[in-house]
Amino acid sequence: MVALLQNAEFWVGVAFVLFVLLLVRFKVPGMILGALDARGQKIQAQLDEATHLREEAQSLLAQIKTQREETERSAAAMLENARAEALRLQAEAKANLEEQIERRARLAERKIATAEAQAAAQVKAAAAELAAETAERVLAARLTSAASDPLIDAAISDLGAKLQ
């Protein structure tokens, strides 16, 4: 036993056992396990939060995709409506233009017909007046050689007024 007491490895073993007993007495292993458990719980909470955030991100992504598809459908519908409206406005403008052209053509035809009627009336009036003047001159020339009759003179002077 004396040899055992002089052996350095024996004293190292005794010191180790005493150190372990002191650690157990002061509940160091429990504190280490508690610290490790707390660290594990903290890591688990972070993992749970990350999972929750990932689920929220996926939900938001799905909502955004749905909104984008809805917006694309809405934009396509608006574009189609705009095209239809443009075609309708084009047809309406064409119809209005054709109607306006037709109205102006009828107005021009009426003006031409009125001008023709006025010209014809003026030509007839001028021809009647010329005929009356010619007839008056011819009759006056014939009557100058003969005695003049007041009834004939009155009829000739009224002839110009009646022809107009």
C-alpha cells in the first residue's frame, strides 16, 4: 500500500474522483444539461419560427400568383373590351361620315337643282321679254304704216308684263 501511495497515477485517479464528486455535489452536470436543454429549446424555437415563416412565405407566394393570374385575366379582358370599343367607334365614325357625305351630296344636288331652276326661269323670262320686245317692234313697224289702234297698243304694252 505504501507503493500505492507513492504512485502518481493513483493520486491523479483520486483527484479525478474527487473532482467528479465535487461536480456532482454542486450539480454541475445538471446545470450543463439544463444549459444544453435551453440551447436545444432555443434552436427548436428558431426552427419552428423558420418553418412558420416558410409556410407564410409559401402562402403569400400562392396569393401573389393568384392575384397575378387574376390581374392578367383582367388586363386581357380590358384589352379585349378596348379593341371591341375601338371597332365599334370605328364603325360608328364610318357610318357618321357616310351619312354626312350623303347629306352634303343631297344638299349639293338641291342647290344645283335650285340654281338650274333659277337659270331656266331667268332664261324663260329673258326669252319672253325678248319675244315681247320683238313682237312689239314688229307690230309697231306694221302699225306705223297703218293707223294705230289704242286697244292694240294697250294689249302690246300689257303683253310684256303678262309674260314675266
